Amino acid sequence: MSEYSEILEQGYDIATRASKLALSYFRQPILIEMKENRTPVTIADKKTEEMIREELTQAFPTHGILGEEFGHESKKSEYLWTVDPIDGTLSFVRGIPLFGTLMALLKNGEPVVGIMILPALQESYLAAKGLGAFCNGNPIHVSTIKSLASAVVSVGDVSCFDASGHREVLRSLIEKTELCRGYTDCFGHGLMMRGSVDAMIDPVVNIWDIAPLACLITEAGGDYCDFSGKRTIESSSFMSFTPGLKEELLQLF
């Protein structure tokens, strides 16, 4: 029994109910605003994060919270929750069912609990340090692929490769892999965790995007790093992959 089992259970309960709130707005007429960074935000994002923050504060009053929409609430604790109420808001507002609600618990900066709910697909991904990773209660594991030539790789938005100065990396992925496709946002990393794809490459990310994934990926037997090869959740780039592909992927950069 992991010391994080009970926390995972409580976090999962909160995330499940919050994702249902987000889903209630899906494919409904809602106001879409644009942030300063030109990414969309909706009332669904805000109401979902408000619910999560309120319930985390009730359940874990000494823990800090860092959310995409409402920033950092510090409690000077070794524990910090990260919250992304709707990862893939562009998919959400376009009626594409690949968005997710993401939560992670960090202990002294290390991801020890990861939760990803894809409500429109009725999929729940859960992990805690030492417990393994699960989708809808079933254990998941990354693939055993060891070469890019045999790999199916997913990538984030093509425009982000340009924006981050990595257009040639995308070209190399297309040329050197068996198949390169753009499965969006957290959904693409979920495919990697369960072995459906062998790597997922995200050129532009934030900590609330990747902290939950880091725990899930590790517990599913995978690995992750930024584009420089550093194993971190505090970078603007992120790759998840089956361990056998790490060296070949890093050579692309």
C-alpha cells in the first residue's frame, strides 16, 4: 500500500466530479475569450478550476495549489497540487472529444500522484508513486519499441514546432519514424502510456500540462524529458516515450 493511495482516491473523486462539470458545457453555446497568449478560455475552464480548488482546499487545507486559470495559492507546504481544468480547450470549443481534466500532487517538486480524466471518452488515468498506472482500473504499460524506424510517434500542434524553433525536428520525425501523427494534448500522452503510440512530442507546455503526465508515464514504465534531455516538469517543452527511444529522439535535437 502506497502512502499516496488515500490521496489518489480523494483526488480522483474530485477530478471525476469536476470533469463532469466540464463535460456539461461541451458542445453547448458558450462564450470564448482569448488570453494574452492568444489561447482560448471559457466559463467551463473557470468554473471547473474553481470547483477543484474549493474541494482541494477542503480536503487538503495545508496543501498549495497552482492552477492554469487562477494562479498559485501557496501554503508554504511541501505539497502542491497542479490543476489544468480543461487540457485541450481548443479541442473542447471545437467539439472534439479529446480534452481532459488534469491534476497532480507534487511533494517537494516531485510528481507523486497523477490524474487524467477524459470525460467525453469515459476514460480515467490514475497513478501514484509505487502503485503503477491504470486506465479505468486496468493496468497500463508503454510499448517495447526500441527504434524510431519502427515507432509510431504523436506530436503536438505543428505551429508550435515553428514557434519554438524546431521545424526541422518535425521534419526528421516524419522521415525517420514508421508513422508520425498529431494526436492532441493529454490524449496523445495517454496513447503513449498504454502503448498505442511509442512517443509523444510537445513543443510548448506548462507545468500544469505535464506534472500529472510525468507521474502517469513513469508508473506506466515510460520516461520523459524536455528537448534538452533534462528530466523535468519545469520546462516549456516535453517528450514522453518508451525508454528504448530516448537516445534516438534526443539526437534529433
